[in-house]
Amino acid sequence: MAPGAAGVDVGPLEDFAVGEGRAVVVEGRQVAVFRHRDGRLSALDAVCPHSGGPLADGQMDDRVVVCPLHLNVFDLATGRSCSGQRDVAAHVAVVADGRVRVVLGGGRPDLAGAAPR
């Protein structure tokens, strides 16, 4: 996505700590944006489908995030559950002109229209 491209501006890159997630609201939907140590960004629905855990507060590595409530695991690229729970929607998050932009459903086209969980 080029600077000025589609997506919702959710704040300056410096507001997103390296190695952590941050919850934002995109078009009324709670989204967790994760900033990887290598500079990549990932974005998933922010609520664990098991019992509403805040995924942005979970521990992350290069590949997954672990829900802080019951240790459910989700793939950061696809939103697929690695622990038997329902999947969460994955979204595209990029940096344009020093700002983080999120496109809902961009990471999983099959979930683009999915209702927030």
C-alpha cells in the first residue's frame, strides 16, 4: 500500500511499541495492531472469541499472539487459531508517511465482511 492509499489512519508509528500490540478502533471495530521487531505490522480482531480476552495485551513473537486470559494462540498473519478456538479476522496494517493505516479484512478475504466478535 503506497502513501496516501486506502485504509484508516490509526495513529503515528511511534505510538506502537516494538514487540507489543495496541488496540485501536477501525470503523467501529476493535482491532489489535502488533509491531514486530523486524518492522512488520500485523492486525487482528482485538477480542479473543473464547471469552473476550484482549489480544493486544497478549504475548507475541514473530508468528503468533497468545491471549492473556486462557493462553489461546492465534497466527498473526492469518488470524487462524492454533489452539482449537474460532479464528479471528486478520487485517492489513501498513505505515504510510509515518502513520499506521489499517484495512479491515485485508489479511483474510474470506473474513472481510465478518461481524466483529
